[in-house]
Amino acid sequence: MRRVSQGVLALLLAAGMTGTAVQGVQAAPTAAEDIAARLKAIPGMKVEEKPSTLPGHRWFWLNYRQPVDHRRPKGQWFEQRIMLQHKAAERPMVLYTSGYDTPETMFRSEPTALVDGNQISVEYRYFTPSRPEPTDWTKDTIWQAATDEHRLIGALKKIYQSRWISTGGSKGGMTAVYHKRFYPNDVDGSVVYVAPNDVDNDEDSRYDRFFATVGTDDTCRAHIKSLAREFLKRRPAMLERFKADAAGNGWTFSILRDPDRAFENSVMDFEWGFWQYKLQSDCAALPPLDATDDVLYKTLDEIAGISFYTDQGLAPYIPYYYQAGTQLGWGSPQFKHLRPLLRYESSYQPRTYVPRDIPMRFDGGRAMRDIDRWVRDHGSRLMFLYGENDPWGSERFRLGKGSKDSAVYEAPGMNHSGRLIDKLPAEQRSKAIADLLRWAGATQRAQVLTTTPADATDPLQLQRPPL
């Protein structure tokens, strides 16, 4: 699925601050900085400058040589793709990761805009083109990916010596936490958006409670469930349209085996997809149950993204499903409202979405229990943000007695957005911004202005795996 939404966020324009403090909008970096030459001097770094679409920034596409196995650095290597938005070497640096491939567009994450800093967007290992060939899938782990970032940060800190903030949403937020667990001194703070924390993969009742109570409109909840049933009741008509689209677009089904299984998986994702991407107010735009087959098919496609369940839609996300099925865990809501209309309910798991020639074995939750313990016992300078109506927040990170200088926030009525600081109640928003500025090395002597900048695209809306 590809979604683009515009958000409203707070930008801080400071006056009269020194050091790494947030300052007003600066002029474009001068050629005298020769930042390109400094980047090219980093061993293993390839540098290509692209035309910038953000005033006051230069845009570089970087490729950095990384070991496939950091425990054996003399073995196989691959090139990891990084997008750098350079403002000034003395500004704070924000490390953003989607946890997937990196968007090929200039944008500022919410923390980047708030600290008025530089930003690197790091592509997660094994997402193309940052995939080694031949591919040893056993190295697609959270430690290896965290060590990718650790090694990259070490190289770039020779240039960017001010404070560092890490951020990301969903799997990107998880990535930020995992990196901080293994390398807590690499960054000065982490702003983590809508990151699930599946500590006990076998206990997913919180998802069922979420879907039974989400929002404030009982009629809306019931209608979404009824629409999903209606899709299945009209299976022949839906499949007729799906197969026609597949033939017209060259879609194939070797991963999910056939269009019927692919269609049913999209229906199981319909309710989840609505609450992940839509707001309760969007319920009014959903069609009635007696709508035509064409209208219902269009609705299913708009919300679940039916083309996602083809080989062409799933292939880019195989590295995610591999990790979900080996370390991260996955959500398993019950589909009681869809029974007995389901034929493939047991297929709703990561193994289904990974080609059978790639071996997978779940670690029993060891990796996630380790992460959870670290957050509660040792985590520091962690800011977790969740949308109240986002299903991914059903299993979320918790703070403990050992957590220091950290907070968990929930944005009322919001979904799976990567720009939630501005959606917090005023007092919480002020504290969250103050903490972020402090971590970034700024004193809050800034005037807060609310605006809608051209770079307010939420990259979290650019992709969604169904699990």
C-alpha cells in the first residue's frame, strides 16, 4: 500500500542561542564547507549529490559498505543506502529509519523539524537495494541491523559532532529502540513512534479487546466488521474483479499460492487497515452493506490494498516477514466475526508471506523479552508516542523502575501516524518538545509556531505490511 498524508507540526524558531541550540532558519550551506569532500573521505562511502527540494539543505545519496556479519567483518559485504539531508555540520543530527527501504524523497521527520537539524534516512538491511547477494537470511537480525547503524554513526560523527537523536515509526521505531539497547551511547535521545512490543507472542488478546472497544462509536465498529463479512459473502464477485486486475497488471501468486487465499488475507486485514490509516470520522464515507460489487471491491482495495497480497506487493517486504517470524513476533487477532466464511484463517502468520525456500524458525520470544527488560530496567531518554486508535499500540513499550528520563504519550483519537507530538494535549506537547530540545542540546528559548510545511509528508503512510 502507498499512502501519503499531510500533517500539522510545531516548528521551533529560536533566537540568540549559542552552541548547538535551536536557531532560526539558516542560509544554504556554502561551498566552502565542502561537505561532499568530507563525506567522500570516509572509507567505504560512495557519495552522489542530488538536487535539493528543501531550502537551506543539500541532499546526498550515500552507499556505505557494511559487513553482512559484523562478527566476521572480513567476510561478505554489502552496500547500505542512506539519504542525507545536510543543513550544517554543527547542527544536531537526526537518524531516521522506516525499518524498511528508505523513501527516495526529501522530507523532515517531526524531530528533525523541531530541532532544525540534519537528517540521515537509513535503509534497513536486506531491503533492496541494501541486500547482499547471495543472501544469507540468518543475518537479518536486530543485532546485525543495530550494528549497521552503530558503525555508520561512528563514521559520520567525525563530521557531525553535535548531539544525535534517533527516530522512526512502527518498525522504524522498533529499530530505534533495538539500536539503543545494544549501543546506548550512540545517540542522545530517541523519539519512537507507534512501535509495537510483542513480548509474549502467544498472548494477543489485547488486539481483540482493542477491536471490541476502539473509538467511541459502536455503530462504526459494527459496520466495519459487517463490511468484512460482506466481502466474504460476495467472494465470487470479489474474486472475479481481483483476477481481472491481476491479469491486466501481470500480478502473480506464487507466495500466497492463489488469488482466493490472497483475497481472504486482504479481508482479514480490512478492519486492522481501517483503524491503522483512517480516523473514526472516516466511517461516514464507508459504503452501505447493499452497495454494488464494484463499490465494495473498491473499498476493500482502498483500505486493505488488495494488490499488496500479490507476489509483486509482498516481495519487497520479505525481510520484514522473515524477522517477524524469527524474532519480532506478530499479532494474531481472532476473527470470530468472519467465521465460518474463512477458508485460510491459519495462513495469517509471517511464514505464509515468506517463500518456502527460505528457512525460518521463531526464537520463542527471547529477543523481544531482552529488549523489554532493557527498556524497563535500563532505558533512558526514550520518548514513546502512540495513537489512541492505532491497533499496533495494543502491545506497546512500557517503562519500569529503571527507566530514566523517559515517557510514554498517547495522542487522542489518532492512528498509526509518525507525526504525533503536535497531536498531544498542550501540556504533554510542551513537555515532549522541551525534552527533545534538551536531548538535542538546546535550551528552550524558542517561539513555537504552528505551520504546515511542504515537507510534512508522513513517511509512515508510505507502506504497511499486514502483520
